[in-house]
Amino acid sequence: MKVCKFGGSSLANAEQIRKVCDIVLSDPERRIMVVSAPGKRSREDIKVTDLLISLANARISGYDGLTELSAVVRRFADIAEELELGNDIVSEIEQDLTRRIAADPSYTMKFMDSLKAAGEDNCAKLVANYLQSIGKHAQYFDPKTSGMILTEEFGNAQVLEESYTQLALLKDYQGIVVYPGFFGYTKAGEVATFSRGGSDITGSILAAAVEARVYENWTDVDSVYAVNPNLISNPHAISEITYDEMRELAYAGFTVLHEEALTPAYRKGIPVNIRNTNNPPARGTMIVKSRVNFDSIVTGIAGAKGFCTLNMSKYLMNREVGFALKVLQILADEYMPFEHMPSGIDSLTIVLRQDVFTPEKEKRVVRRLVDEIGIEKISVDRNLAIVMIVGEAMAHTVGVTARAANSLSKAGVNLEIINQGASEISVMFGVREEYCNYAVKELYKEFFQR
């Protein structure tokens, strides 16, 4: 069987929902469909999730939220009317939303999660209703009763291992399972959501639970490209890519797939197929465990802004046992994850997300590094970007890093950091934020346009 996840653009209106259902019905293996909340119908439009966030904020701020509630109900009513579904489903959705906003908004994160999840939940009910209306055997499945149990990290929940046993029972349903993405329930019965875009994670969890033959992730592009198509016209399309390569590229800015979504599929070895709802014949990109055929030395190039470096040096640092451990413990005390840690004999650099390393935390961390570890020189460099070249073929090719560095040098891009992981499938370059997109373009020219 196949698990199919459809993004917001694939469910933005009645026409798109018909396309989605036609895709599912065209292949009897497609028995589980995961839906997102309806997305934008045009560039100027507003996503349903954003409408729900506005509704939640209105209630949290002490307003009745009736204007915002009306906007959400109207979006679903328009879709239902175009699908000729009648008023019952619209009334059900309105009652659900009214119940949610009646909850106590003082528990802000819980309240926000409950409202955000309403987009996916009610879209799933609507899609199931449409399939039933055209005589198909389909059913909406509630994450609470079907066993999607998550941690109590509201807004950034993680699936609990026990969920997989319960969710595996979905494969026994003989019709089409219509399942809402993005959220589940805590053991206490509270709605909890994954991070934004988390419907990808739901699809991957279900694919792993039922041991699907493939997890199809339907979006609005024909495939994964070697570079952001907004930067390069007609970029190289990737036909096959490994989990590890995709994880590296997602980390560095690829937005086709949520960066946490690969984990459940990866653990079960389930291939992930990126497909285009608006062009179903296109074969898309397969994300697999391993491959032997390579289109090019470099698989993809990506860049992401919003980084900074914490640079420190101390004479004879390399002779001090546990030095790095002490540094990382200070960061852990401040609940700060780090991204990279290149080092020299007497120097160490920690690459951090800039939004995590606030000025307040910087003051505390710098003071502790000096007072507790005796750092002699310390500085913080902000407004950096990370640019990465990724490809499994790089590990078996001489001179890739030299080619990349040389091309950036010729383009006048100064390199703040160069770091290569032990797996040798990626090389990271740190550049000033203003050079991020320019550096990506220059690297693409070097590896794909020569």
C-alpha cells in the first residue's frame, strides 16, 4: 500500500481537492491520504492556518474572535459549496471551531495548538465527506482514537514510540483512510502539533506504522531540484536522492520536505516519492536509503541565513581534558543547540542559530566561558549564512572542496568558515548573509553549468 500526503496548495480549493481525490482513486494501492489545511488560492490569499492563528490571537488578547471565526468558516463553506456537499459538513466544522475557541485561552500554547490543528482536522472531514458523496468507501480517522500519541511539547511535539503499534491497525481498513496531518494528542488528551509544516511528519509516521511500499509526498513542484528554482531558471531536476543527502539539504534551506519528516521513513527504509499534484504523470524524485547511479558529483546546493559564530581561544586548549565538554555544558544550561563546531589547536568555533543566541544569552554565556573555563579571547560574529554542497559521490571524488572554494574566491566571496562532516557527503561554507544567494548561484555554475 501507499501513503499519500497532500500539502496546502494541493487542497486550496474545490478544484484542487477533486484533483487530489482523482490521484488517490487512480491507484488502488493509495489507501491512506494525509491532508494539510487549505493553502493559498492566489499569491495575495491567506492560508487557513494563518487565519486560525489570527483567531487564536484574538481570543488570547481578550476579544470574542467572531470576525476571525467567520473568515475561517467562510473558507470551508466556499469549498463545500463548490463540491456540492450541502450545509451539514459546514455546520459540523463551525461547531468544532466554536467549541475550540470556548476553551480557556490563558493556557496559550495549548490553546494555540488546538486552533492551529483545526485546519487539518476539518479539511480531512471535508475530504472524506466529498469522497463519500461520490460513492467511494472512505472515512475520516481521528488522531486521538487511532493512536497518534505525542509528547507535551506544544508547537514542537514528537511522536511517542507506542503510537506505531496502534497506528499499524489503519492498514486493516479496506477503504480509503483520510487522516489529518500536523497534530496528535498527548497522553492527557490535549491537542499537540508538530512544528510548522508538520503534515509531512504525519505522513512519514503513518507510512512507517503500516510499512507502506512507498510514501508519496504530493506538493506543487515536479521534483526536487539541485538548487532553489527561484534563484536559477530551469535548474537540474534530481531523479533520485538518498535520505542523508535530503536531510543535509533540508537543513540548509530546501523547503520541499519538512526536515524532520524523513526520520520515520528512514528507520523503516521506506522510499519517499516527491510528486506534483498539478502534474501527476511526472515521476518526481525518489528519496531512498542508498543509490549507485549519480547524475552529477554534487547532488544539490542550498543556503540558509540566520547564523552566528561564537569564537574562542585559549593557549594549550588542546591539552586540557574535557575542554569542549565544559563549553557544551554551558550551552546546554542555556538550552542552546549548536550546529557546527570547527576547531584549531588553541581555538574553537561554535556555529549557532542567531535567533537562539539572543543578546541576553550571549552576555551570560560569554561571562561563564571567561569565569569558569578561562577563555582568553572571545568574540561573536553575527549575520552569517551557511551554504552547503551535498552529494554522496563527493566522498569518492578528489578536489570537490577545492573547486567550490576556488569558484567562490573568483566570485569575490570571502569564506568565514569551511567545515566538512565525517561522512564526506557535504561541505559547509560560512559567508556573510548578503552573499548567500550569490554564493549558491556561483556554486551551481561551477558544478552544473560548466
